[in-house]
Amino acid sequence: MTATAAQPLVLPGDDGTHATMRLLVACPDKPGIVAAVSRFLFDAGANILRSDQYSSDPTGGAFFLRMEFTLRHDQRADFAERFGHAVAERFDIAWRLWDADRPKRIAVLVSRYDHCLLDLLYRWKRGDLGGEIALVASNHADLRTPVEAAGVPYHHVPVARDDKPAAEARLLELLGAADLDMVVLARYMQILSGTFLERLGVPVINIHHSFLPAFAGAGPYERAKARGVKLIGATAHYVTEELDEGPIIEQDVIRVTHRDSAAELTRLGADIERVVFSRAVQWHCEDRVLVHGSTTVVF
Amino acid sequence: MTATAAQPLVLPGDDGTHATMRLLVACPDKPGIVAAVSRFLFDAGANILRSDQYSSDPTGGAFFLRMEFTLRHDQRADFAERFGHAVAERFDIAWRLWDADRPKRIAVLVSRYDHCLLDLLYRWKRGDLGGEIALVASNHADLRTPVEAAGVPYHHVPVARDDKPAAEARLLELLGAADLDMVVLARYMQILSGTFLERLGVPVINIHHSFLPAFAGAGPYERAKARGVKLIGATAHYVTEELDEGPIIEQDVIRVTHRDSAAELTRLGADIERVVFSRAVQWHCEDRVLVHGSTTVVF
Amino acid sequence: MTATAAQPLVLPGDDGTHATMRLLVACPDKPGIVAAVSRFLFDAGANILRSDQYSSDPTGGAFFLRMEFTLRHDQRADFAERFGHAVAERFDIAWRLWDADRPKRIAVLVSRYDHCLLDLLYRWKRGDLGGEIALVASNHADLRTPVEAAGVPYHHVPVARDDKPAAEARLLELLGAADLDMVVLARYMQILSGTFLERLGVPVINIHHSFLPAFAGAGPYERAKARGVKLIGATAHYVTEELDEGPIIEQDVIRVTHRDSAAELTRLGADIERVVFSRAVQWHCEDRVLVHGSTTVVF
Amino acid sequence: MTATAAQPLVLPGDDGTHATMRLLVACPDKPGIVAAVSRFLFDAGANILRSDQYSSDPTGGAFFLRMEFTLRHDQRADFAERFGHAVAERFDIAWRLWDADRPKRIAVLVSRYDHCLLDLLYRWKRGDLGGEIALVASNHADLRTPVEAAGVPYHHVPVARDDKPAAEARLLELLGAADLDMVVLARYMQILSGTFLERLGVPVINIHHSFLPAFAGAGPYERAKARGVKLIGATAHYVTEELDEGPIIEQDVIRVTHRDSAAELTRLGADIERVVFSRAVQWHCEDRVLVHGSTTVVF
């Protein structure tokens, strides 16, 4: 085994009697929500590890809350049901409860660029990702070796130019059988149809190799070179039917100069892409990202 | 009047019937604090605008909470007293309550460099600072003109090399008479004694022209040039008796190269100093900084 | 006078016998240019202080060179003429020679936001700009006071919605009489016509409050908020007839979160705008920016 | 093979008739150097691809020049000898000539952290490094698998606490037999003696996990947490006998908050370490770094 930089935190209840849970809440803002949720958690014997909240508009917009807490196992059985009755219904809350010990199951779609995929595999192996890579599928055969070396199944699903629906059907079959929590596009150079996304039924995260909304679509580094920008960037976002228009999770940039050719922008940009992509996937795995219309709240 | 970029938010209660308050809480971490505080605020009819919290150690460290909320004026009278009895005593809470409508009164100490002072005056005039500049004192006469042009009293308090106590006594007299909430050192090139700080009795923020703890003390740009660093920085921190050792509020850096002389580092660094300094002062004015041992929690 | 951070360099020839010159060269790339230019300078007794060059394409593109050097006054008289004959004609060089002791004369156009204007005035007064503010013109009367306090003439040139040509004619008259080297738009909220730019005959630099090409046009902060970007930026560029499409000189960004309203983006962005703008103007004043098609080379 | 982002540039002479060369020059600054060097290259039929120069002090300091150019193979034979006679001796030039087609041979020393090592291997495999990994040696056995999977010999050289000289002797034997151009310490947690460095006879680059000179020595992330800094960094530098005091090649930082534990700083910092380290090694491989006293010039 390779050495890892991070040590797991020892949390209260790691004696096996407690679980660490994450509660995500979204609802119309009104007084009393925090009091009700925190009272409920206190009565259930929960110990709050971290809490974040956001009101989109103090005069009455949307309210978002994320609470991470430990809970005795004997309190877990009907915790969700009780929370639904006691709190969620009263405040018209959309909510989600996640057991932090259960990693998100992730499928990776990739084409031929390997930097985002390899970085994700690396962080998973280090124990930093908060998820597990269940499978990799690609429209090319190129990346089979490193994926299988990591112990992950690699599926080659070619995409015929004149029969994309067949490829999507094959992918849906594959992904549907894998009990996934999310799908991530690690530079997957194919556009997914709205039908596909709908049938998939789990969140999809894409990395785009520009600072969106600049240079949406194809060839962003070539267009960045032609426009003469002084910074290039990368954007991780949830995928929606509209290309490169989904809610942005994370972005970052790197400084470039007139000396850098489009090929060098591609090389430099790869360092930003992989970091932005991995951050976004990790944050999603840790339930730190909530969608708010066409934007995100990141706690 | 000059144009300003920002428009004031219209908050609930800006009809004059409500006040915006900020509550800061620090105490030993234990279950039930958030439930108790949020219940108390709910019962008092408060509307929470923003809430942030931090547990230094989930297994039992320090707990910090900042809540910003609106309150009806008729609830304000005995709000503090009731909070003390109902919540603070029960959880052994150190707390502070601040009326957001009341700007912090600030004295600025400065020597001859003007960039931090002028930036602060500018933000104050724009309405972005959250505080008001009550007076400026300096060991030099140089900066009288721009300060008085801003309508602020300028006091020249020379510091004789062989009689610093006399200068500190004169400063204490001046500052003590000004009903201050804080003192800020906008490149004040004099070391303040522990006795002075103790008698002053309000927080003091300093800007140091390096990325602390690198280059603490005199001549940081010259030493940065000699060491050949590739980034230079600035650090805003609370002043303690030990020079450049107080809790850090904010830091930032800027990239430099071998081409930049110490004089150019000084020029480039000034842009970072003024921004880091103004941010730190603004955050303090907004009650977003809590001291935690030798460090800070910034909400 | 206020204290300044920077000390002037003492250069060879500052005894008054030498001048510091800058030579800018652009031509088709071919072997021997550097040898010819550097030989010419050596023979003229010049001492090269700094030299930068760039080949857009090693297989035969454009070549750019900037040389800064000292020259004895008795060599200056026919230096340009001799360079033209001996070197420039031979290599088909477009070139420019500038005496570094002569500051660029700048006119500032501004509307109501003051942050870019004030920062420029400040740097000029510090001696950091490499140019001098000859006049300020505005379509509003708001900023007269600080401009006149800096000793600069302020011209109020209202722009009637239905008679923009009249305003442009008045501006041309004003600017034409001022012996200018450049015009800068410090948040001037008016579009200048192609005819105006052509008649003006000097370079124009604009600051746009977004990371171009994202959010070109009106309301970039509102659109940034709606799109949910995680970084906002500013772009300084040469003005061409096509809005926000001119060659980019400098860009920078700052991190924002879901918590920041459009008003807060405006406030935070102002700090980036003024720095990006001042850098671009300073670099132009120092003859460090060459236009290369729709992009720039910045030495 | 994995896909790679970058395409090789097609340079003049890539028909096999030309070589790409890099000439590094350091000497006391005086007039005529550039004219002499560029004239020599022109006469030799060289085509300059890129040229950078730096004068440490225009009034008479050190002068540094890097020129990258193509040369016909039939000109290469005695090029160095001719340059020595015609130019170098005349200007008292210390110089180095490097054939860009010849990758630097690199040995990596590593302990148990794998992130810097793996990133270097990855860039080498992509063809981005400008060097080749000749061998890896470690005081631990942990990282054998990924190194050997990359086709690189892995040598386990344990370091006994009471017999470091034996380990250094074994390392010197290993490294001495490998015809190396440089040695890099990819988080090698052992201090190398001055004797070892001297006998090694090639440059050594280290990555230190702090923003030097802050937190030199052991435990920088723990000390960064204790001091409460708001940014953490990494520094790549040439190794000298004095620990963490060698000339800095590259540094970068990342923002952190009070929420980040020392373990999280370690995790976040790893992303900066690997990028800073790989950049520094690549720049050295490309002959872009010159040592200037206790600092570097990076072209």
C-alpha cells in the first residue's frame, strides 16, 4: 500500500455505537426552522459536528441547511420517519439524509484524455474522495490498462456517429445495473441527450475546460488562444440538457501569457481541470453541494 | 458626492420598527447550544439573516457561533438580560451583542505611508467599511491634508526616540477621550508596549507587510528580495505584546519574479497590504472575527 | 506631500548626460534581427537595461522586441533616423522609439463610479504610473471635486440620448486640443463610435467589469450572479469598434460564493477592476504592450 | 498508451537536419554581450526560437541570458569550441550548452508520501517533463509497485538511525552509476549531508511543504495550523548544505480556513506540493533556471 497523507478523524461514536449522518434541507425561508431542526437533533441525542446554512434572500427566499452529526445506532432506525413527521412536513422541507460511512458509488465516463480520471482514481485510493469508483465506461479503448490496474471494471462502449441512441441505450443498461449514486464525465467528449439524463436518474457532473460561460462548447483552448485571454480556467458543473449550462459547482483559473500556444494552454489547463473536477466530485460525495435554480450552494 | 457601487439591502424591519443585531457566542462545545440559542431567538420573534458556527474539535473543544438577525424594537430592551439568564449562564457562554446600525468607532495610527490609510478612508466614505473613522494620529505630520479633507481630525503625536512613554501617554489620552471600539495600525512604524495595549482596552489590528510568520520584524521586502521568494504577501492580525505574533485575521499574496527589485516589491506589495488591511478591518467591524487562542475564526 | 513607497532608481546617465529610451520593434520573423539591433545599439554606445522578445511562431511568424537602454544625449539627435536607415528598412520593421523621461499624457473618461479613476490619480501622484493625467471628462458632474483637488481639469460633457454625435464632437474637440498620448475609460458607461475612435488617433484602454469574453456587454455582475459563477473578474483591453472585443491587456479574478449578492459582487469586483485597470494603463505607459492581431504581447 | 493532451511542436529542422540547442550565459554585465552572442549565432546559421535576458543591476551587476535556437547538424561539431573562443572568453562568461533533444536523466529520492513522485512519473509519461526518470530510491519499500509498473528501477536503501553515512554511501554508489543530470527529492524525509551533496556533483531539487522561509524544518502543517495562517504553501528549491535555505525555484499557495485541521492542511497542501515540485523539475529540465547567489533567475 502507498502511504497516505491524511489520517481518519476519530469521531465520537467511532467505537461502533454511533453513525455519522448528514442532513440536507431546502425549503422556503421562514422563522423557526433552525430551532425546530436543532431541537429535533438534540432530542434524538445527536451531536452536531458541523452546521451550515444559507438564506438566499432575508426577506423571504429559499433556505438551505446542512448538518453533519453523530447518532447512536439505536436512534437511527426510525430517525428519518420521525424527522419527516416532526419537522419536514411542518416547514415544507425537501430533505435528504445520508450515512457518511456509506461512500457514493460513482461511474466515470471518459474518452481519451486521462488526467481527470487518473486524479480521481488516485484520490479514491488515498481515501480522500468520499466515494468509490464502481466502473469506468469509455467510447475508446485507450484507458483500459490504468483503470483495470486500479481494480475497476472498464467498459468500452463505442459511439457510432450515426447511431448515438444505441450507445446511450448500452450505457443506460450498464449504469442502470450498477446501483450508482452519481455519474461523472472526466472529459467525456460526447453530448448526452435529455432522455438519457432523465432515465439515468442520478446527478451527473461534468468538467469543462474553460472558465464558463466563456468558451462554452468545442475547442475552448484554441478559442482562448485566439481571443488572447490572460487567464484560462476550468469549470465543474451539473449536467443538464443544455450543453455547458448546468449549475456550476467549482471553477478555477491559471495565469497564461502570449508565449503559451494552444497546445501549452491545453497542458497547463489540465492541471486546473483535474483539481477542479476532483474537488467538485468530492464535495458532491460529501453532500456539500445543493442545487438552487441554475446555481449551487456549496457548504 | 461620489457614486457608490453598492446599494443598501432593504431588510425586514427597515421601516424603523426593527433593528439588525449580531450575537457572538463562544463556549465549551456540548450538545444543545444551537437548539437553545435558536429557540430563544425564535421566541423573541427574531428573524435570522445569517448564522455560522464552528466546533474546534468534535470530541469536545471550543464552540463558536455568530448569528445575525432582525429584532423588533420593543423586544430589544431586555433582550440581552434575558439571553444572559435563559441561555448564556446555562452553557457557560462568553457572548457579545452588537447593534448592526451602530458603526464601530475607529482610530487610525499611521506613520508616513499613506496607502492603507487612504484605502480605509475611501471604503468608509463609500459606506462599505461598517465603521467610522473617528480620528487619525501619527508620529509624522505628512498625512494631515488628505485626512482633514475627509473631515477627520488629525493629531500629530511625535515619538521622541528617548521618550516613547511620553508619546504613548499622549496617545492614550487622545484615544481614551474618543469613545473608540477599535484602533488600527495603518503602517504605524512604532512598537506599542504591553502596558499601552492593556490600558487601551480595545482590539488593535495591524497590517504587516509580509506573509507571516515569514519576515516578521523590520525590512520584510528587502529580506524577501534577498531570500528570492516567488510570492510576497501581507498579513492583518490583532496586536499582542509580542511583535507580529498576534492572531492572524487575513493574508494574501502576489506573484513576483527575479526582475522585481526591493523597491518594486514595496510598490507591488502596497496593493496587497491595503486590500488585506481593509478586509480585516471591515470583517472586524462586521463582528465576523472571533479570537481562538493564538488564531482566529473568521465567519 | 505624502510619503511614497518607491525610490527612483539611479541609472547610468542620471547625471543628465544620458536619456533612457525604449525601442519597440515588430516585424516578420527572420534570422539576424537581434544581431542587427543589438549591434546598432552597441555602436551607438547604448547600455541595454532590459530586453524582451517574442516570436509568435518559430517557423516564421511575427517577431516582437522591446529594448530599454540609456543613450548619451549627443547620440540622440539622429538616432532614430540612423536606426531607420541601418536596421528598420532592412528587416521591414515597424518600430517606435520613446524617451522614458517623457510621461504619456492621458485623458480619463469616466461616468459615476469613482474607484478606477481615484486609483489612477493615486498612482500618478505616487509617481508609479509612468504617465500624467492631463484631463478628466465625464458625462456626469459627480466627480468634479476629487479631480480638481488633484489639480486636474474636469470637463462635464453630457451625452443626450438622442444626440450622441454632438457629445462625441465636443469630446473630440477637447481631447484633440490636449496633445494626448492615450485615452482611458475608467468605467465610462458610453459606447464610442468607430468614427470617434478613428478621429481620436491615440490608443484607448477600457476596463470591463467581467472576465471577458464572459459577460460582455451590460450588467455583468447581475449576469454573473444569475449564472452562479464561483469567480468574478475584470478585463482591461484596447478599445476597438466592436464592443468588448478589443485586444486584452490584463485580467484578474476574485473568488466569490453563493452568499454574495449582485451588490456584493459589484463591491468585491471594484477591487479587481481598479488594480487590473491601473496595471494595464501603467504597462501601456511603460511601452510594455504590443498589439498582435486581436491579442497583445505584454513584456 | 494513454492519450496525451499536448502535440509536439514541429520546429524548423525537425526533418533531422537540425538540432534544437539551449545556451545559458552568466557573466558580469557590460555593453556588447547580446550583440556578440547574437552575431555569433547568426553567423553560425542558428535560428533563435526564444531569448530571455536579465541584468541584476543596470549599473553593473550580473548578466544572465538564455537562448534557444535551432542549428544545422553540420554546424554543431565545433560550435561549443568556437563559442568559447569567439565570445565566452572575451566577456568572462560562464556558460552551458544543452541539446534539447537529450532529456535530463533524473533520480528520484522518496520516502512514503507518493503524490509528488506519482505526478512526476505521470508528466514524464505524457512527455511533458523534459527529462526521464532513470531510477527511484527510497528509505522505505512502500512505493515499489507503482514505480516498477512505470518501468523504473526501485531501490530500497534503508537509513539506519545510527548509521546514516552507510546509507549515503550506498546512495552515492547507486546514483553515481546512473549517469544522472539531476536528483530530485519528492518528499524524501532525510537530511542529506554536505559531503553527500558535494560528491553527488549534480543539482538537487527538493520540495518543502511550506511557503519558505515560513515553517522551515519539521512539521510545517502542524505549525501552520497552530499559527492560524490563512494560506498554506509549498516551495521547490535547490538543496544546499543548510536545511531549507537553498535558492527558491517556485512557490505557490492555497487558501485555508479555521475549519481545516492539520490533517486537512496536509491533504490540501499535497495538491500544491505536487504542482510546484513538477513545475520546478520541468523548468530545470528545460534549462530555464539559473542560480544567482542565494536566489534564482527563472526564464
